[in-house]
Amino acid sequence: MDSAAPGTTRTKSDQLEMVGGAQTPSRSASAEAIATAEINGASSLSRKSSSGKKVLGSSPGRKGGHHIRKSRSAQLKLDLEDVSSGAALSRASSASLGFSFSFTGFTAPPEDIVADLRPFSDDDNAIDPEAGGTQKRLISEPTLPIYLKFTEVRYKVILKGVTTSTEKDILHGITGSASPGEVLALMGPSGSGKTTLLSLLGGRISGNILEGSITYNDEQYNKSLKRRIGFVTQDDVLFAHLTVRETLTYTALLRLPKTMTRQQKEERAMDVIYELGLERCQDTMIGGSFVRGVSGGERKRVCIGNEIIINPSLLFLDEPTSGLDSTTALRTIQMLHDIAEAGKTVVTTIHQPSSRLFHKFDKLILLGRGSLLYFGKASEALVYFSSVGCSPLIAMNPAEFLLDLANGNISDVSVPSELDDRVQMENLGSHPRNDKPSPKDVHEYLVEAYETRVADKEKKKLLQPLPISEDLKATIASPKRDWGASWWQQFSILFWRGLKERRHDYLSWMRITQVIATAIILGLLWWHSDGTTSKGQQDQAGLLFFIAVFWGFFPVFTAIFTFPQERAMLNKERAVDMYRLSAYFMARTTSDLPLDLFLPIIFLIIVYFMAGLRQSIEPFFLSMLIVFLSIIAAQGLGLAIGATLMDIKKATTLASVTVMTFMLAGGFFVARVPAFISWVRYISFNYHTYRLLLKVQYDHTPSSLNVTDIDNGTKEVGAMVAMVFGYRLLAYISLRRMKIPNGA
């Protein structure tokens, strides 16, 4: 780290120079100290995996006996004699495809910090505070290790004004690394750039201005990494009406590789449910704003389960403890430790952790105003800031102390003499200020202190190549996109998922009541209308036109919300190549049809016979088919408007104007439409539906209706079919052009 921690040894070269000397115990395996089995020729002592098994091996550079790696609490209880004796303890995973992790140095935290730590054991049967019982452990399968390194990462956004554009700096040269088996925490106040940095590392941001280097096993980001990266967003994007088991099962069926059978994928989903302690609520709906469901902690664990189900090598989480109580938050972070122990690299943002939670992190990056204030072991953060003259004057949570420094608040912090002298010199000017350093002064001092003391040393370590084989690099560099299921399988899975999710809305009592009530009112108003007289024919024509308008208006405003409401889910799932867009589009548009055609049947049965329309089987079923065709065409228009604008308010406004225009040009209100606007009727489904319904009721359209003679209805049917496919093609093209994270 810095001069405050001279005993810390990290690099492999440092370890090789040590001859029988004292080695300090290691709590995390860094990228610089990890070598493959082919290079070091021996297996290192592996940390206990999540399955509870302890692996005993020989450690390079050691001449003594073997040591069993114990729990984190046991490590924190090491006294000073154990530290000086040089016992080498490794935290490498036993599930990293045979890669052996060499030992790195670990400087024990000061005694006052150790005294404040509450021991937590990661024994086999951890207690789930929400479920109230023990939870099953997964036997982890091999995980491809990925070492994340980022150097001098700078990020700017372009703010476009009316006449000019300006650039705003978000990140100012952030450097750091994370290795398999480690949990790296990005901490800082709101607006410090945590989420931006996490999104950059996860490959979720590709626009604006980006400088610096981000590598994965010394390779640049590519699309094949999507299937090896899990990204949990801060907002829980889940379907409200699916149960926990259904949610994870559908994810498993879509994301797990084709080599696994359906039964194996379903078993993997159940394993994740038990691993995350969700067995108690597996048959409970997720819930949402208007639907009661699982608790906040359980919902967050479902989101994590959606990502770890594919056994990712890298797991990114944005504020996984937001809105959770301290106990649930601690359980969540403990779960991340268990995930890391399986050979995964975990990177998470955290806002204001408790003291117990803070000591669960292996590495820490402290950000302030987009600048790097600290990078290193979390246990050494207080030691580092003490070395630069910033120490807490009262007993406080280490996280609160660090966040105060990041905010420039030193109310309960000792003022460094160098900073105090600088402030005094500034006060000698013509405009004396308060003797207390301003937040800006504190920020500039901390940034300068890190750059002069630590930054160059850390950058040199990151420049060293990783001791990994070229085969491993080639594995993640493959540009091939591998889908978890075939197109037909994706369509089938998405179809049934959509059907289960939306049946609650489509078959709600409010919607059914609305349709039945409208049908009864129409039946009463047109009760046993007489189609043999001229006046009765005009009345029936009004009823048929209302049916054409109602079943054109209703589906349009239902379909408008389809894609805007699912935009977040579509972005999330497409960003990880969960399915093809064409499979999603076809499944989304067809899964609505069974539900959309249920209510028109009830409607027509009531209206048709109450109004006394043509009493025959053939006209009734033909009228039903015409209404179905109108619904499908109107749905296409709603899908196209929603997909093009992706904004509910704008889409509703445009749809209102469009449907009103189609209705007025439908041929009932205005018989002689001016030539310059008459073309509108040919793209109006109301117009064609109305004419077809008249054709069914009257073989020869009565002259009293002022409707041009209809031949056999072929032109009208052809126009409607063209609308069905044309509007949907427009909607699909609009979705294709929609910007998906990372260009998916």
C-alpha cells in the first residue's frame, strides 16, 4: 500500500525474493500474485468453497507443515505472534479450473480495529435471518477465473445545449483491480461516480468520451464476455406476476447453455433458490407497486439469482443493500462472499455500510467527486489515512469516517499539519477565510496525497502481465455469440412466460366488467332492431360502425403500453444476449392474441343476439372473424406507435389523434370526403371493418346507407391483412433501432 504498511507483500516477485523469511497471512488473492498450476508447479492452499469442503495443498516457498484455511472470523482472531511467525494462508477458490493461487501479503489491522470486529463464520450451514433456518449449499462447478484491471479510466459526458455543447468530467483517472475470490467495494458519496465506474467495468457504457484501459485477463472487452458477466442493477427489474421459481426457471431455460437438458436447467434454478435461501417464498409472486409479493431482501436475492444462475466469472452489483435493514444487508454481503469463494470476481457499489458490513470487503475504492482517494485492502484504509494525517477523533464507523473524508467533512477528524499550513498560508492573503479547511481543500489534499504516495506504485503493479496461459485469454477473446436456446425454444419459453405474466391484467374483473357492461348497454339501446326497414337499417349501420370503432380503439390503447412498459426488462435481458429480438417480438405479439380474443367473443355473443342482427350461424361467425381481424390490425398500430416513441405520454397523444382521424374517415360521419384527404380511409381499419360488417349483414348494401357497393370484400380483407403485417414490421424495425446497452 504505502509507507504506513511496509510489511505488505503483494507481487509474485516480492514473494520469490523472500528466503525463509516471515510471510504475512493472506486474506485475498490479488491478480499480481496469482499463477497457474503450469507456472508454479504446485497447488496452493485453497480457501474453503461454498460446498463446505476444505482442500489441503502444498504452498510454494514454504518448508513447514500444512495449515487448514479457516473462516474469516478465525483469521481476524490471529494474534501478533501468529502474524510474526509468517503463517501463509490463501483465499483462493477451489473451483477455478485447476488454477493455483499464490500467496500475497496481508497486514493485520490495528488492535483497536480488530477489537471492534464481530466474528462471523462462513461455516457450511449459514443461518438465513429472513427464512429463519439453515440453507443448502451448492457444490460449485468450475468457474473460469477472470482478473479485472483498469488503469487511468476517465469518462466525460457531452451536455448538448441549444447552441453549444459542453463536456462534463465524471471520472478522473481511476485505477484498480479485482481478482477471483475477492469482493471489491466501490464506495463514495452520492454523485461521486460509483455507478458510472461500475457500468464502465461491466461493459454497459460505450458512448461519450472514455479514456484509459479496462482489461479482462489482459484482454479488451468483447461480446463473448456477456455470457461470463452478471450485472445486478440498483432497480429490481422483474415481472410482478411471476413467482420466484418461475422467474428463475425461465432465466435458466434461456441463459444456460444448449448442452444442458431442460431438466438440468430446472434443477439448477432450484439449486439457486436453496443457495439464496428463497425456498420459503419460491411459490410467491414477485409483486410490484400494486401487487403484493416478496419482501425487499427476497426480491434483491432473486435479482442476484438471475445472474449467478449462469455461473458468471464476473459479478457486478449496483447498490445491492439499498432499502434493506442492517441484518438483511449483512446477509446479502455475506452471500456475495460465498459467491466469491467459488472463484468469482465480485465488484459492488455501496453507499453507507455498517461497520460489520464494511469489514466484509476485501478491497476498497473510495471515490470523491470522481477522483480516486484510496484503492487497496479495506482493512488497511484507516491505516493509510492515518499515515496522511487523517484520524478519527471519536469512535465511529469506519465507513462513516471514510465518507466524511470523501465529502470534505473533517469535523471529527484530525487535520493534517500540511493541510493546516496550506490553509494558514491562504489566509495571509487579502481575503482571510475561516481557519477550518474547506471541503474543496480537503478533497484536493486527499487526491494529491494518494497520487504522491500510492498511485505510481499501484500502476506499476497493474502493468505487469498476468501469469495466465494463452488458452485462457483466447477463451474470453472468442467473438462467437453463443445462444442458450434455439430460436424456436426462445419463442416457446417467452410465449408461455408472457402468457403467465399478462393473464392477470387481461382477465381482470375490471376489464371484463367494462366489456360486458358496454355490450349490455348496446344490446338494450339496439334491442331487436329491425333490419327490413330503411330506418332500422340506418340504426343497425350505426351499431356496426360503433363495433368497428370500439374494437379498433380498445386494442390500440392496450398495445401502446406493451414495449414502453417492458423497455427496462428488454434492455436488461438483451444486454446479456438472453434471446434474439425476433424471438421476443414474435412471442410478445402472439402471446397476447389468446387473451385479446377472449373478450370480443363475450361481447359479440351479447350484442349480436340482443340487437337482433342477422340470425344465422354463418353471418355470426363471419362477423366474429372480421372483429378478430380488426383487433389484430389495431394491435399492430398500437405496437408500432409504442415501439417508435417509447414514451407513454407521447404515444397516447399520437394514438388519440390517429384513431380519431381513422374514425372520422371511416365512412359513417362523412360520406363525401374531399379528394386531398380521402386517401386516409384506405389505411383506416375502421373503414374496412365497417364495410365488411355491412357486407355480412346485407348481401347488397342498401342505398339508404350512402355506401359504395362492396364487391366480395376481397379488397377490404387484403387491406386489413396488409395492415396486420405492415404495422408489426414497423414496430420491429423501431425496436431494432432502439439503443440497447453495449450495442446488443
